[in-house]
Amino acid sequence: QVQLVESGGGLVQAGGSLRLSCAASGRTISTYAMAWFRQSPGKEREFVAGVPSNGYSTYYADSVKGRFTISRDNAKNTVYLQMNSLPPEDTAVYYCAVKTQYGSSWYAAWQYGYWGQGTQVTVSS
């Protein structure tokens, strides 16, 4: 079992930045790909960013490419999401997840076996 705890969310003005953290416990996440998803009211949960176990590459949704950066520190069992130039449309609950199903797609939520409880990000205009 893996427990994930997100932190770092909050209220920020448009154009601002936030850094989310996802701390894992229970077992190491160093052998798993990790990802961030988000969900806003009335919308489905959507993939935001992903990083393989070695951290050598990263993957992003088109909507956040160039503004968000996912990273991981396997020694700390933690994954991060740096979010810059935030517009109000980025307002959502952000979740980190462990990719337990092997495959090339990052987008399908069913591929992720462990989820955190989420952290709210609110971007004011």
C-alpha cells in the first residue's frame, strides 16, 4: 500500500506560481511512474503531468505545457509540481497518483492504483 499526501495548494492571483508536493509513505515509489491530475467542478479528472520512475523525461497535457514542471526526488519519496503563470482556468483540486499499470498512455485514470486526497488550487482573476 502507498499513501500519498499532497500539499502546497492555496489561493493565488492570476499570473502567480505555486509548488505542489506529494509525499508518499508505506512503500517506495522509486519504481513507479507518477503523475498529477486535476479536477474542477463539473468536469472529469484530467491528466496534467507525468514522470517515469527514473525521472529522465516528463510528459504534460497541452494546456499546461511550458508552464508546469513535474519532478521527483526518489530519495525523499516525493513528487513535485511547479506551476507558473497560473490563469483562473487552472483552478481545480490537484491529485497525485501512482501509475501501477504498465503502458504508454498517461491519460487514463484507471492506470493509477493509488491516489492522494487532493489539494485545492484556486487562481483568482
